[in-house]
Amino acid sequence: MQTRNKILDDLAKLMTNAVGVAQGARTEAETAMKSMFDRFLADRNLVTRDEFDAIRAMAQKAREENDRLRTEIAALAARVAALEAASRKPGKAAPRKADVSAADKSGESPASESGE
């Protein structure tokens, strides 16, 4: 036959209640610390991950556009240099403005239109 000891039962109940109180205190402490940490970060004007990713995507797009424009400018500079060189050849007249405009629209140089 098993006897119940009232002191041990009371001690077990007390320990169970103490564990419950400790868990509640832990949850409350975590909430307070999280609140303080959030306030600390808000005061520092830090960006969120979403804002950072959005800015990074915009910067990548801008870099790609700069590379495309750099390539386009280099092609146009080469075309201008070729037109200037063709206009300086001895015995050859400089291309007329109308020829250059027509060549710009067709993508060809005026020299290629004259059969050379």
C-alpha cells in the first residue's frame, strides 16, 4: 500500500506553480527585450531587408542601362569617326547633310551608298 505524503504533494504543487510563473516571466522578459531592441533599431534609421533588396535591384538595373548606353555611345563615336575620316579623303567631297541624315535612318554610312 502506498501512502501519500501531504508535504511532498504540497511541494510538487508549489514547484509546478513556480515553473508556470517562471515561464510567464520568461515570455514577458522576451517581449520587453524585443520591444527595446526594435526601438533601438528604429532610432538608428536602419533600412529593412525589403528596402535594401529594392534599392539593390534598382542599382543593378541602372548598371545594366549604363553598360548598354556605354556600348551605344562607343558605336556612335566609331560611326562619327568613320564619317569624319571619309569626309577628309583627298578628292572626295564631304557627305552632304541630307546624305548623313538618310544614312542615320537607314543605318548605313553615306560612303556605302555611293557604291564604294
